[in-house]
Amino acid sequence: MPLLLSGVLTILQGVAGIAKDRLYGVPRHYEYRFDLTSWGWIHLVVGVALVIVGVGMLRGMSWRRPAGVTAAAVSLVTQFMFIPYYPLWSISVMALDLIIIFGLARFTADA
């Protein structure tokens, strides 16, 4: 479920960027500065990947754990790079991604 939540939040973040919403600030000097439409598409793709992996988690697919850790890690990095645009949202989603990674890395299924 947390993967689905992170995915939906990231998709909403992407849609706001694609729609050129005035929600985000634009930093003046930043290494990873793209226009908001580019960031929107990046977040949209990452969000869809998170939702797909989240559905795979719920269905008990064999690839769920490595794909979940990978998707959450990619989301964590993209959120980190997006901090100057909307810090509170990015840090909140980063915390959720860290919880996901920790949970998936620590989980052991008793067969």
C-alpha cells in the first residue's frame, strides 16, 4: 500500500508540473534545473512505475521486492533533486520512500 500511495502522490506532482501549475517555485541557480514540464514528465513516469510495482505487491508477484526497492530508490533520488522546487512535498515523499525501502529490505516471508 505505501508504494501505491507514493505512486499516486508522485503522479499528482507530475500532473501539476505538466499543467504548468504555479504551485512550484523556480530556483535561480540549481544544477538539476529543468523546466517544470520536464520534471512533470519525470515524476509522472516514476509515479506510474510505483503504482505498477504496488499492484504487483498486492498480487504477490515474484519480482515485487527488488522492483519495489528499485522503484522507491529512483523515486527517492528524483524527489531529492526536486527539493528546491517544492521542499515540503518532496521531503514528505522522500520519507515515505525511505519507509518503503526499509520495509522491503527488512521483510522476510516465512514459507
